[in-house]
Amino acid sequence: MMMMITDSSNNVSRWLSLLPLVGLFVVLSAIGPSLIAEGKTIIDSTDNSDAATTNGHSHPVDQHPMTRRRVAAVIPQKEDEEEPSDSQQRYNRRLMYSDDEKDIIKLKPGDPFTNKELSKMKESFQIARAKYWTNLKQDYGEYRDDIFEEQINGTTVSVGRTLFANRSAVSWDRMVRKMAMKVLQAQTTGKLQPFVWATGGHSSAAAHGDLSNESYTRTLMRNVPDAFEAVGLAFHGRPYAMGATGSGFEISSCIKEVFGTDVDIFSWDYGMTTGAALDTVEHWMWRAAMLETRPALINLHNKRYLSISEEMAEYGLPSLTFTQDQVDKASGRKFPDTNEQTEEEANKMPKYVRKFRCGRGYEKGGQVCESEKWSLDPDENEPCNKRRYRMGWHPGWKWHAWYGNLFSLFMMETIEDALKLIEESGSDGEVLFKELKAKEDADYKKFSLMANVPNITPGFAENAPDIPLDVIYRKPNICHTARLPSELRYKGILTEVGENDTGVGNMHYLDYSYDRGMTDARELIKGVPPKDLQLVYSPGLYQPQCTKHLIQVDHPDFFVVNSYGPTTVVLPNPTEKAYYGLTEPLQGYIRIVKANCHWGCPGDSVGGKDMYTEDNVMNITVNGVSVVNMTDDFLKHESGHKFEPNKDGLFEITLQTNTDKKYMRLSSIIIW
């Protein structure tokens, strides 16, 4: 079994003291040297020497970020020893797949916060920030200042400020206000307050091709907890990007179910899979803005969506844009160009800098830069080395580390400004909070009172004019989704099975401590009539051959419907209804989304383009009313798209394929 711990021997002892297993013998071997062998970055779990010789050259030991906190552990079980409990096994798995103790043992919202004096908060924050800045020096060496700082009018400032603030001073001020309100809540209540960052995006944002804990979101999660804790906040990140997924209309309609209802900042990173579909971007932003937390919105990478960011800023939200050309100019071009270096010079570079930029490309533009893009285990037979998705368009671990550090600096800049705002006000904490809350209310009123019709007409509107756009964009809905990652799944809301954990900081994706459904074995999918809507997962898509590292947390799980009998589901289920507390009745517009099979669905499944009941492929009813067709996934009966709820305000949906031995994969059922 593998565990992640920090470098110090004190931390090793502390970790081991957390394992309440009797009679265990633990053998620790230092992990971490990243060797340059055969032109590849290698994760070495055994070599503990000060230098390694490869290809006839001696290079200093250079630890990969994923290995410098990792130890190997052998825990033999005695014959008379009981099998570890499920909870213990889950805990061990979290240790194995986590790369920092703060991923596992963290202060949680509601815990006491005693460092309430502003002067003490400032001091603690500056200590945490200085520690982080020192760590950057270890990683980037002499290039740290050039990469992460800029000169503005003769003043040195962090790129965490300039990459965001220069687009909208108003949005920056709103972001600072949001942070100040959180700090004031901690200060006045004496309890830690939650601060949640959620990443939505495609496969690159999900770190496909890399290890899961190499993503920029997980990097952010490692970097900032100490700085947040210093001011009374418990930081939690949700790396909930999904491969081969655009921002709409499935995910945009499932914002609260996927990301949670408590998000403070959303990062939108769907550019590669969204393209010119600006209507889906607007829908995503509107549905996100409806959360009670009034989250800040960050649009990553692409100028194409700048108009949407500006629209949300006009509506009173903190809405910031972070484009690639800005990043290149302020930071990226300051990495040394490997094309201008000899092999010997390149190998002497700091580990996060070495062979990263070749000309205008990062991790590309030459075989030299591409050679160290992926982290690999030294054992050539290690299955994790053959993980999927190591594609040219997916960034490697150094790119993710770079972006994670940019976002970390952004967060620290907003904390610094929030403390300055509180100090300069001179007001009592409760009084200042009320003043800032009143300003936020006034800004948010622009969104809540604006016209309900979107600025960009969605694609389905022309074919379904009877579906009111204000309902789809602004009214309550429920999303019954099989997709992972999602808070709906992790909290046990979907299947009403499990702990129904409502905590903020739990990372269920590390240990599978949620209802996973059943595997997609042929006999289960094709030979059993699933009377209830059955949740299914494909083990092969979890890349189970790799057990040493967690590769990905996003999975296109699905519901199955077959030809052996009708499948029935009543929505919303009691837990959905109770947890989300619908403020008004659902109106009866229903969208059924087919599951993504990535590189092709099995031949015995009904393809999405064939899912039209008029072609006699599917038989669907809603509260006894037959569905005759679909319009862009919206169900339609003979008179239109609106289905009436039953007397309890619920929708009983039955589904069955009409082709013998054919089944259908469903991803989500969404009802407005």
C-alpha cells in the first residue's frame, strides 16, 4: 500500500500514529527522487541516493511533486487478525491517494477559530504566504521572481493580481468584498468558515494523461490551506472537471447537483469542448449565479467568452477573465527556452522549469520538451505508465503546477486585500459585515431583477417555442445524474444509499465511499429487467490496472434501460426534494441526456441519434402520458413539451427499449 506524507520525520511519525491497527509492521522507504532516465521524468519509489546516473551522466536528485510526500508501506496481516473495517480501508486508501495531509486531516467549517484579532490574522497570513513563496523558490529556483511577478509602474506585484484584476476592477473589488465577508464571519462567530473553489471543465482541466493529484486544482488545494486557515477559513477544492464534456446543456442544468450548493468560486474551463456555443456558456453562468452563495465566476483561457464574463459583471457578480495570451505575456514567456540550451544546461534547471518551454510551446515544440511531459514510474512494467489519454492536447504535470500556482497567488492576493479593506474601514466587525452585505445585495439585485430572456438564444428555442426560456434559465430544477464527480453522488442523494454526508471538505472520490451502482456486465445489462432505474459503471473506464496511483475521478457512469421490461423512476426522489428544498413546483419540462461512450458505444446499445420514440426505438411515458418525440433531448407528447406533475408534484417516468436485446445508456434526467 502506498501513502502520501510530508518530508519531515516528525510528520512520518504523526501519520503512523493515525493508523489504529494493532500488530502492524510498517516498513517505510523514502520516495521521491525524480530521475532523468531515457529522457523521461520518472517517479522513483525506492531510490534514496543523493544522485542518480543515467545515460552515462550524473544528475542531482530531483523530486517530483507527487513523490516528495509519498512513502511506501507494507502492512502484513496476522493470521488471527481481523480484516480492517470498511472505514479503515477507506482511510488507508485516502492516505494512499492523497499527496498532502491537508487532503485528509483538515480543519473543518465550524471548528473553533481563536486567532480573531486582525493584527494576529495579518501576522499569521504573512507567515503562511512567506512559507509558500519559499516553497516556490525551491521548485522554480532563480526563475521564481520572473515567472510569478511583474513590474507595474515601478512596483513589483504578483501575477496573481495582474492576471485577473486588469480585466475588471469592479469584479476584483467584489471578489475582495466576498473574501472580507467570509473573514468577518469567522472573526465575529469564532468559528472557521467554509470557502469552496469548484473547477468545471473538460479533460485537460481534469488532468487526463496525468495523475489525478497533479491537476491544477489539486495543486491549489495543497498550496493555500495555511493561508486561509490564518484568517479563519477552511479551504476546500472540488476538482470536478469531466473528460469529453462541454459546459451545456447537461452540466449547466446540473450545477448544484454536480458542484454543490455552497460554492464560493467557480472556474469555467470548457473552451476546448464548447467552441462557438456561447449559448451554453451563458446558461452555465446564469445557473451558477443562482446559487445562494452568489459565487465569483472565472472564465479561463479564451477571449471568445469574454462577452459572457462582462455580461455577468454587469449583472452584479464578481466575474473575472483569465486568458492564455495574458498568461503567456506575464508569466509563460519568462520560462527559459530549452531550445536555446545545451542538454547539460537543461538538466541543471530547477525541476519545474527544466524542459518545459520550447520556443512558443509548453511541453511541446520539440522532442526535448515532450520527453519530460508525463510522470512515470521507474518500473517499466508498472501499469500506471500505460495510462490512457496522454495526448498532445492534454498538458503535463509541470503545466498544471504552473497554473495551480497562478491560482494560489490569486487567492492570496484577494485575502491580502480583504484584510486591508477590514483594517482601513475601522468599523466593528458586525457593522462592517452588514455594510458589505448590503452592497452585495444591491449588486446581486441587478441579476435577480434583470430580464429573464437570455441575450443569446439557445439552439433548442427555434424547434421548441413552447418551452419558456425563463424557466430553463431561471427557475428551480432537479438533475438526476449518474455522472462523476458530483456532490449528488458523493452525498448519497442520488440513490438514497450511504452516509448522506453533508460535510464540506470530504473527498469521497479518493476512497469510493459512495454508492457506485453495479458493473456493466453483459448479463446484468441485457438479461435483467431493471424495475428501478439502475446505476451502472464501467470498470474498464476507471483504469483499474493502475493501483499505485489514482489516475482520474471523472467517470461517465450511466443508468440502464433495456428491452426486458419497463424501468420506472419517480422524481424528484424524497432525498432530492428535502436536500434541495425546491422553492416552487417543477413545471414539467423534462430533458433526458444520453450517456457519453467516449470512443464509441457497444453495438448492442441504442445510440443517441436513434432515441426517438416515433421510430419505435424507445417507449417512454410520464405520469401515464406517452412521449411521441424529443426536441434536443426535451421529451414531447402529442400537444407539446410540458408534462403535468401528479397530485404530489412528482413525475413518474417509465422507459423501455423496443428492440429485442438492445439497451440504452442514460446520463441524466433533468426536470424544470
